[in-house]
Amino acid sequence: MTPPLISLEEHFFSSAAPSSLHEKHAEQLRHIPNILAQLTDLGTRHRLPDMDAGGIALQVVSHAPGLGVHDAALSRAANDQLAKAIDEEDKRADNHCNGKFYEGPEYNVWWATVEELGVPVYLHPSWPSEDMRARYCSSTFTEATAGSLASSGWGWHTETGLHVLRLFASGLFDRRRGLKIVVGHMGEMIPFMLQRIAQLSQRWGTFERDFNTVYRENIWITTSGDWSLDPLRCILANTRLDHILYSVDYPFVSNELGLKWIQELEKSGLVDEEGFKGIAYKNAERLLGVKLPHDKPVL
């Protein structure tokens, strides 16, 4: 029997966000029925029933699209709205800036604080800057196609994987050995290129710990939005089982699809019962310092 699930890469859209933010991404979002109603709901109308339908007991929620390119006040307002919804429902949230990566010295204090607190950082893709998006444009296909290629169709995943590699190349994981980095979508390309990364990263400088060590000790990956067992077969061969976490990518992907995948995994024999429970919720409990609720779905 499938246990209650914890999912880590789930989203909402704040009422504090300007309408222009939704309009900017309307072309991509219009292909997903009822998406805005699901994104903006933090309660009983859509979200909690959808969690029930997908067997999800606890969601970790963040804003989508990312707010890094906007004024800090907007991020604060979105955070306040999410916190208020959590308090009202007696729930708990276990919670790319302007096109920049986070390996520069201006982020040293932030990384030190993250390590001191012992909290994980989820590196989630964001909409590309205009310069980044331009690289995906062509006269041979539509602007909407270019937008997809630059984001969820490909670019998000390579850029997020690159972000992890840049953090490694900067020496961050030698300076901050206790960091816990989470990446979604079956590891954002890294597990499938792991051998080559490990080999060629030896040319990037002198490190106290090589990339394989950092991958083993500091990186967690989630299953978000990838509903095939094929990538997981590769991941199970080169990734610690206790660093693999279930996620959905709600509401861009339905919780029911995620539940179908987790049930297929349970029947597949790829992992034993304890490993399956780890992916479903136990690994997330350990990483986030939470306990699976057994009475009702929570944020």
C-alpha cells in the first residue's frame, strides 16, 4: 500500500504579484487547464483536495514564477501571504536572482548563514533573462517554442545543473562542507553526466573534495515532473538512495500523475520496501526535520 507522501517542489502565485508578471508567462501557462486557479489557491478550494487525490500529506511550497528579478518588498509580501495561509489553516510550510548565479563573494555571508542554520537550499529554475532567452530564439520556429526551449522544455534544467557545477568550481563546498543542496527534475541533468563531470572537473582547480564526494554528501535530488522509471534506473546506480526525494511540481503537473508514478515504482522492484518509503517520505523527513502528518494534508 502506498504510504502518505511528502512533496518538495510545489508552487503558488501570490495575489501581491503584479498582473504583468502573469501576463509575461501567459503563453506558457495557457496550455495547462485551470492553472491560475490552482496556483493562487492555498486552501480548500483546489490545493488540499488535490493533495488528497494525490496521496500527499505534506507540501513544501514556493512562489512560481520566481521573484528574484523584482523588488524585495514583493518577495516579502508573497512570503507574508503564504505564512498567513499556513497559520489560518493550522498547517506548516517547510520552506536565480536577476540572472546571477550564487557563487560570488557577495553570497558568502548568505551561504555561511545557511550552513549555520543547517537548512537545505532548493535550487529551482526561474524564467530566463532576456539575454538568456535570446539564445533560444530562431526564425525557424515560434517565439512560444523558444520560450519553452529556454525554460521547462530544456533550458531550465541545463542552467540549474550548471548552477551546481559553478558552486563546486568556486570552491564553495570546500569552504562550506555542511551545505545541503536540493535540485529537482531527476537531478537537473547531473546524474546522467556524472561520470564525465567527475572526470573533467579535475581540470577546474585544486579541491579538497572532488565532485563525486560533493555529489554524494551535499546534493539531494527530487523526482519532480518526470514520470518515467527510466531516469530513476540511472539515478539508483550512482546516487545515494537516501538522497532521492519524491516531488510533483504541482500545479504544473497533477498530483494524480505523481501518485500513478509512485505506485509504479512500488510495484517495479527497483527498490526494496525501506528504500521506497525513503523516497516517498522518510528521506524528506530527515532532510527537512519534519514528521509526516497522518491526520490531514498540510502545507
